[in-house]
Amino acid sequence: MIQNRLATLKYLVFLPLLWSGVPAYAEAVTHHYTVTIDYSLSWLWVEARFSRPVDSVTARSRNAGRYLRDVRGCGEDPNIRMRNRRMMLPDDGIRCLNYTVDLKRVAEEFRSSRSLTENNIVASPAYWLWRPELFGDAEIQIDFRLPENVRVSVPWRQVDGAANRYLLSRSPESAYAPAIFGKFDYREIQVPGATLRVALVETTAETNNDAIFKFVKATATDVSLAYGRFPNPSPQVMVVPVSGGRSSDPVSFGRVVRDGGESVELFIDPDQPVETLIGDWKATHEFSHLMLPYLHSEYHWISEGFAQYYQNVLLTRAGEYDELFAWQKIYAGYERGRKSRPELSPSAAAAGDVRSARMKVYWSGAAVALMADVALRERSNGDETLDSILGRFQECCLPSQKVWTGPEFFAKLDSLAIEPVFMPLYRRYANTAGFPDTSELLERLGLRVEDGQVSLRRNAELQEIREDILRTDAPIAQWRGQLAGH
């Protein structure tokens, strides 16, 4: 019976797809959720009121069912069955659902949960948010009811004028987003074109909070040096201070998560002075990822490569690197990429998740980024650059709700340029074994290499382009130095 219903539904849905490319059930709907947290941050109660009858809800994590403690309808007792991460509701659907979640146990899933104080927890919605599938413009409005002095930080879109009210819509769901509850330090930081919603999670480590927020502001401002503004108008930023970890780096770990919104997670060593944090490349790398949409795993060589390219470009423009140091790092990166699994193409290395091919994944896209940047500048006398094309892409397409392919992304960039640059590079290198050959281009830019060491030639054919790519923004460099106490 259920199989017949599903088969009929798939057939009815498929027919409109042939004509419009949009599911027939993609009408704009808003489901309303109320999420209540207890004062001890131990329990979470959800009342979900659906805009239409719903016959199933799912959680992102397959482990989410472990943390459910009570599930029932609102004023009724529907037959509810569990199937992996799906909650099967009556066939004719229900409009209201109540459930309880063991929030304290969910919080143990967070990688650094033991470092957090009892005043705050990180509990991803992947473990506690059970929801119907969202099609088209459908979204969920979520209202949080919190104890006194307890905050919440989530990546979802905030509703203006309504405290603790957010809207969740479709997204690439690249990883599990953080939701933070407790008495953590929260500040809204203004950078060009954006307001960062920054949560500094409270851990057992001693912290200089003002210095940490200066670090976030500086590294996010670096990204505005690409095309004058930050690529997302209001992302969530989670900073986790962890002392004595495995890494001795100022920023031990970072990542971007696109799950209902965009989050940047940064794990830092709070014992490092602010100038050391600001000088670390990882935060600039992660923020640079937001200039691109989320790309399918086979094309991560593009997203990682562009971020590698820009971390060096932007830190030079911000005055952290000098020109020679930046080109040395770029050249050394290309060499690591060239030596990494030469029998694989960039796409094969990314799709296979080959650990030994990591440098190919991270640097082949950086080579293509430089090739595109130089080609754009050379043919337009500097009027068109990789910066300007990505700026146009941000205006039309970011933040993006979908997962992109490499060809789709590059074709879109070409549509924003005077003439194609990106797809010719893709066709030449994406599925070709080896590493994009940058030797001739580096020579034209004036990079002389002897025994692995770079020197810069004057009067090189493309010297002006070389200098323009990394030209320092003096006011930002001065301001950055003042933040670091220089």
C-alpha cells in the first residue's frame, strides 16, 4: 500500500518536472517550530506545527534517534514508527508534533565537549531537529524559548525585530552545523558588507576575549580586499579556544559548514598573542571559502585551490606578507602539488579522497586560479580580474542553497566575463593526469627560481600584473598593525 502511494507520488511529481524543472510541491510554505531549553541545558523540547499534513520527518544524523525521549502528537496519539533517521507518521499526515531530546547527551557529540565549561554547550541540530523535507521556497521558522541569561547561536537567518527567531531553508548540508546554547560571549562584528555573528565558546582555557574578537575582525576584513565586501552578509562564526592540543599552530583547525546557513568554525590557541593569531593563514583560508558556493566533492580541488590562492593574495594585500614571501609560498605550494600523485587528475584526486593526493587537491585549483586571474588582467588591461568576476558572482548567486558542480560554477563565471576563461582551463586540466603547468606563466610574471628559492625579476613581461595581484592596501595594513599592537 505504502509502496503504491510512493510510486504514484513519484510519478505525479516527475511530470511537472519535465516542464518546469521545479517539483509540483515546491509552493512557498512555512512550518513553525518552538524550541524550549531548560535552565540546566540538559533537555530540549520541540513543538512542530506544520503548514500542511506531514507523514514523515527526518534528522540529519543517523544517531539522532538515540537522543529522543518522548514523541507524541499535539492533543492526539498518532501511530509513530522509527526507521533509521526517519520518523514515520500516519499515512494521512499530522499537523503538529511534540518531542523531547536529551540535550546533555547530544552535546557529548561535539569534538571538544570536554573542554567546555558547564555554562555552554554545542549541540548540532543534526541530532535534535526533526523536520519535513524542504522543497522550493519552503522554510521553517524556529522560535527559541531560553532561560534567563542563556543565549543561542545558530547559522540560520535571523528575523529582524524578533529576538531568538530564525528561518531555516534549503542548503547544501555540507556538514553538521553548530548550535550553541549558554552564557558564551557573543558579539556582532561589522566588516565591509557584512555583520558577523560571532560566538566565543567558553572553555576551561583562560582567554583575552577582546583580542580574539580583534583577530576575527581582522581576518574577515582581509577577505573584503578581494572585491570590497565580505561575501556573506551575516554568517555565524564559532570560535573555540583550546589550550594544549595536538597542534602548536595559533589556529589549530578551521572549517566552513553550509547547513541551513553558513558557519565558520575556528579552533584557536588562546595562549597565542593577537598578532600571532592575525598572522596565521587558516582563518583567512576559511573565510575565503565563502567567496565560492559549495562544490560537490569531486570538485573540491577548485574550492580548496581558490582558498589557497586567496589566503596568500589577501594576507599580502593586508600587509602580513611581503611580495617575495607570498610568491615563495605560492611556488612552493605548486611544487608540492606537482609532486603529489602525478598519475591522478585533480578531479580524480578529489573524488577518490586520496590522502596522499591532498597537496594536488589543495594546489591544482590554486594554479588554475592564478592562470585565470592573469588571463583576465592581461586581456582587459586590468579592467577585469578574478576579484571582479567573483564580485559579480557574489551579487548574483551567493549565498547559494544548492550544491554546484565544477563545470556549472566555471560556466557561470564565464557568463560574467567578457569572454570565456574558466571553462577552457577546466577542460584542459580537470581530468588530465598531473598538475597544471605554471612554469611558463611564472617566468612571464618574473619569478626566477634557483634551488627552490624564488627571486623577482624587474622588467618582466607581466611584472605590472604580478605587482597588481599582491598590491598592499596601505590603510588596511596600517589598521591591522594597530589591532596587533604594532
